[in-house]
Amino acid sequence: MPVALLFRFPFPGPWGEELAQASQELASDIAHEDGLVWKIWLENRETGQAGGIYLFEAAAAANRYRRKHEQRLGAMGLGEVKVDVFSVNTGLSVLTMARAALGQPGALETPSIAMSP
């Protein structure tokens, strides 16, 4: 069953393209993580927060990565890291266009929902 992680932490910057340039090596390392389906990078300059949403194929991979990334962020001097772990409701996610992200067949098809009067 897929598992999602949500990491959030105070972040002083850099932001945007500057962060993208500075994080190429980190992004490459994350991209090769066993069991990772995808990551979305999050940033909010106004609140000084950053983080990411990660989708993993299974809980074991998500838990392994959580430990690794918490240590990595600590080594980078980023404290107050909050991590939430979520089970993914695949059935509902497919109905809301996450079919391709979850590796479900028919990813380009639009789901139909029977509505009762």
C-alpha cells in the first residue's frame, strides 16, 4: 500500500531557482531512493517554511527514508522538523486524477462517477 510523507521545517532560503540550482545533488540522491514514486518540493518565503511531500510504494521504504532524511536535515542545521506519515486511499486518489502517480492502469482515462439523483 502506498505511503505519503509530509516534511515541514523552518527554512532561511535560498528560494526558487536559487534553491533549485543549489539542490541538484540532493535532488539526484532523493530521486534514486528505493521505493520512491515521486517528491514535490514545497516552499513558502512569507512564512520561512520549506518541506516536501513524498509518495512511497510501501511503508518500509517510507520509514527508511524518514530516518535518513531527518538525520540529513539535522546535519544541515535545519531543526524543528515535523514529519507526518499518511496511508494513501488509492481508490479515492484515482478518482481525483492521481492514477498516473500511483502507477494505476488507464492513467490517461478520465474516471467516471455514477451520481445518484
